[in-house]
Amino acid sequence: MSIIVNIYYTGKDGNAKQFVQEMVSKGIIERVRKEEGNERYEYFFPMDDPETVMLVDKWRNE
């Protein structure tokens, strides 16, 4: 059974999107995706809230 965690990051003045950009530029996202058991690690930006980012993090098991 997979475990899915949805996390919302909310900031001000574009800080949430800046956080994701730093995760990309530092290679953290790719490292997490390569970890044993990781099935999904993606960020989404809601259309109606420019100050929020949602992370979908899915793992095969604990």
C-alpha cells in the first residue's frame, strides 16, 4: 500500500515559489525522486492562490 502526503506551502511575496525553485536548483527534488520507494514527488501551483504551492509526495511504504 502506498503512502501519499500532500503538503501546502504558503508564503508571501512569491516565497513559496522561490522555495520550489531552490529545491530544483540544488538538486534536492531529483535526489528525493531517486530514493528507494519514492513513487512521486511533484509540486503544483493552484490557479487561484499565487502564494501557495502543493507538494504531492508518494512512497511505496514507510
